[in-house]
Amino acid sequence: MGTLNVAGPLAGLRVLDLTRALSGPFATLILGDLGADVIKVEDIWHGDDTRRWGPPFQGDDAAYFLSVNRNKRGLSVNMKAPAGRDIVQRLAAASDILVENFRPGTAARLGVGYAELARDNPGLIYASISGYGQTGPSADLPGYDAVAQAVSGIMSVTGEPDGEPVRSGTSSADVGAGMWAVIGILAALHARETTGQGQLVDISLLDGQIAWLTYVAGKYFATGVTPGRHGSAHESLTPYQVFPTADAPLMVAVGSDGLWRRFTSATGLDELADDPRYATNPDRVRNRDTLIPLITETLSAQGCAEWTDLLNAAGVPAGPVNTVPAALEQPQVAAREMVVEVEHPVAGTLKMLGSPLKLSAQPTSIRRPPPVLGEHTDEILAEAGYTAAQVAELHEADVVR
């Protein structure tokens, strides 16, 4: 991660963050890591629901919340009160980007919809993340990550062939939507350089998961055959799956005929290299039922670590199926600064994941821990032009916390 005094590529941009849960906060986390000033707006009662999505808790907040809300200043405001709505509208008028993930129509009812805010700030880039998008027959339906994975078809191709459909171990629809939102926001920022105008960025969890079908959908378009589940294996490549070894599972990814020859040489299966049943990838895919048992028997003779070293030395992609602790403890992960520490005013030292964005001139940075609910309310209101007396009145009226 970058040092605290290096301005990121988005330094100078103001992001008004009206999001909660995961998809929106993940998007604004990325923008914050890249240097933007992110103001996280929460209610005055409990804040973002994920503050209570525990155990485990660290300090007063759930580890879930803390994982995706760094580099944000916290504003706690009752948006249902007219004075609270005025605060958010005033901040939006001075912001470059607004991100929200309410159900479609909710932001407009609160007086912070795109049409209303763009009248006062035509340069505003307004990103909306929802389950099904702002248009179409399903737009009004509630959307959640697991439902998007199911409805999109992703779950139907995830899991063992003879097992039930399963969701991914992480919230791929939410995280994916957050990434799509950032891509759209950055594109809109670039367009604004030319036009001076902002625009609405409409992101849906379902759209994002449909887009992630990629070659799975392409093969269906080409054949009309309904795709199925293949466990850790790849429908179009062989050997490309997890194999048992003498002690622990090993992932092997032979993605070309050249890699096949390296694999057979490294594993002592030279006689298979020129076997006409396995000479090319289409041959191996057609004959995987006879090939996989031969490979499984060979790999059972040594442990996962030995095979990993042998295959990687031969240039064959392979590696252990790590647990999360083992993954996070890898020297490569440390070298890439993908586990970092930040000091939190209540929870103390927090470990969290670093940014995968490595920019040579303007690196990402962690400048702030996740905010305590309402931590920066007075500071933000003062910047927006509220006097100390006005801020005190807002507190007294329970408009802000």
C-alpha cells in the first residue's frame, strides 16, 4: 500500500456514499483507496446494517463492516427529516460522485434521486447499484447477492456434477457489482472531461453476474446444450482440476498442448504425451474418463508440496488448495502488501486486506480506518458551511448524530 502522504489518482474528488451492505461499500472502498474523499452517510440509529452483521465483532462493529469501509469519513444523519435531506442535498451539490444502492425509487422518494440532484449539479456522476437495475420488469424486486447468483445461472454451473447448486464462497454478485460500478464511474469521469456533464451509472447485480457467464454462455449459444456443473474441473480443458495427492489436494491447470508435454514429463507420464487419445486438448477432453484416473494414480505417490514444486519448476501452473489462513500467510501475499494493518480508535489494530491495484506513480493508500458511526459529522457539516450554532441545533433536534 502507498504511504499516507502520496496523493492517489482520484485525490481532489468528493464521493458522497449513500450505500450499505457490500456492493456499494466495496465500490466506494476502491474509490477511497485511490485517493477520493469519501463521505459515508448513515442513519442516526444503527448506521449501516453490516455494523451488526456478527459475530465476530472488533470493538463495537462487526468484522464484516470493518472489512469494506476504510478510507471513509462518517456522517450520521436522519434523511427522513427535512433538515437531514437538506444536508445531503447540499453535500451532493458539492460532490463529484454519488453512489447509492437503495431499491429503485427509494432515493427519489428521499429527495436524493439523480434527476433532482443533477439539476443543481449537472456534473454529478450518480451511480445506482440495485438487484435488477433501474429498468425492466424485475426492477422493483428486492435483490440480494445469493439471489443474483441463483437467478443469473451462476449457481447452476457451480458445484459438483452430482451435487446441488451452490453459491460461491464469497459474495461474487455484490463484489462484482461494486467493481462494475467503479468501471462505470471512471468511464463517466473521463467523459466529463470532454462534456462537462455527469451522468447516471445504472448497475445491477443480475447484469454483472450474467456478464460473468462469459464462455459458459458462449458455448450455450453455440450448441444449445444447457451447461452443467463440473466441480473444480473445466469443461473445455483437461487436465484442469483438483487432484488428490498423498496428503492434500492439488490444483493443476494444463491450458495448452505445450503445457501437457511439460506436465507428462514432470510427472513421469511420458508415454501419454504422444498417445493419440490424449495428444491434443480436444482429445483429452473427449477421453477424460480414462485420462483422469491415470493422472490421479500417479499424483497419489507424492505430497502436494512436492508436486507443486516439481510442476512449477517445469512451468506448469499448479498449487495447493489453501485454507484462508494459509492463503493470507503466503510470502507472496506479504510481498504484494495484500494484508495490512490500520489503527482504529475503538477496535485497536485491525488487520485487513490490501488493495490489488498497484499503480507505479500514484499508489493506493490507507489514510483512515473505518469510521465510528457519525465520527466526522461535525467536521463535514462545518466544511459544508454550517455554523457551530446550526450544528448544535441539528444535534439537539436529532437530525444528526
